[in-house]
Amino acid sequence: MQRPLVPLVVAAALLCAGCSGGSGSGSGSAREAEKPGKASPSRSAEDHGAAVRAAVAATKKSSARIDEQIEIGDGTTEYVVSIKGDFDWAGAKGRLAVALRNAASPGKTSPRMDEIFDGGTVYVGGLAEMDGSWGSIRRDKAEAHYVLRAPVNDPEHVLRQVAEMRRISKVGEETVHGTPAIHYRGVLPDETVTLRMAKDMRAKIDSVREQTGGITVYADAWIDRNGRIVRTRLDWPMGAAGAKATMNLADHGKPVRAKAPDPGRVVPMPDLGGPLPG
């Protein structure tokens, strides 16, 4: 399971010392419009942060349909990881389908994987080489091996990162899933970017941070009128390269069915890496 299923090791391009736009100052006029601005006069950045944290807490008390897309590119090739399914934060269970494709070849067959979250365990299956068996790993032991990826694609990890965003401003009211939502924007602290990240990848990011004088990862959250998260976005622009993860949450409160595999078909795994599990 450690061996990548496809040549998606674009981290070297994303983390190269010569990439433009990786410093804490951002890059280009197009990006300037997306930077966190001044807080609205009626509320401080602290108030906006409290609103985002409250929405994350409310979301984690319920369930939702997940539709996430992660775009990773090196300026020449772009890969897209799609993560879809249902997740119940309160019940600590969920089922996700993960697929990977080259953005330039949308019709080509993509590697796919299934994930089942059941309490403190995550099961992965659906891979051809596993021949009907499932791998399992403790949810709290899984690590992220790529930028802007959650360990085993855990939606709770994404919400935790968003709850830690700083320098927050209110962008305004927008429509998400056909309903009004308030859009907030901020940046992630360095320690949040590398939260639960594998040691080797943390070292690469630290190296980039030292050589470029800093990195900036933008974070956005959209909150509906019921005070729940309906969309999140993490964005690390690096000139022509970069990574962006957008997670949409819909059908809040929907029932989630996720049954653990037969124990006889499960193989415990000490670690789990590769482009599909993240």
C-alpha cells in the first residue's frame, strides 16, 4: 500500500525552492484580490473567528454528504482527487469513495478506493491488488503524505484546520447549494498546514519555508443561515504550480450507513500512504 498507484509525486514541484508565489507575501495581482482583507467595520477578526469555530462545532454535531475535490499541479500536469460519500461526525462513521484522475484525460479510467470510517478505525478497500480484502488503520494514527491532504481523507481533519484559520475577514454573502451563505476568508498558521503530516513531508515544507521566507495557505469557509459549514477551501498557490482543496457539505443531518467489513477480510496496516489515501 505504500507504493503510489500512479506517478503523482508532484510534491517536488510544489515544494521546490525556485517556485514563485510561495512566500508569505503572496504573488501577483490576481492573488491580491483573494488575500484576507480588513475585517468588516461591524465585527472584528476575532468575532469572525468565533463565527467560523462555532459553525465547525455545529457541523461536527451532525452529518452531511461530502463532495470534495483536490487539485494538485506542477505547472505542466494537474491531477484531481475526488472524494464523495456520507459522513457522520457525531456518530464517528462514514463511507467515502476516492478517485484520482489526470485533468488532461477526463475520460481515462481512474484509480479508485473505498473507505469506511467506523469509530476509531478506518478501512480501505476496492483496490484491484487487494483482491476483495480490506486494510485497516487506527484513525488517530494515520498521517498525511501530501500538501493539503487529510489523513485517509478524514473530513473531520479538514474542519479542524478551518477552525484554526487566522486573520479572518468577511467576504460577503454568496449562494452555495442554492441557499445563502456567509463567506469568510483567512490564512492557516504554519503548524496547521503540517498538522498530522508525515515527518518527511513536514521536513520538505520546513525547507521551503526557510528558503522562501515563508509560505501562505489561504483558508475559506462558507456558513449557512443555520450556522453550519457548507463549503471549505484550502489554497496554496505557488505561481504556475499549487494545490487547492474544496469540500462541499450538503444534506446536513442525513442518516449515514457505514458498516465495518467482515473481520476475516481485514488486514491491519501500521501506515497507509499513496495518492488515494493521501
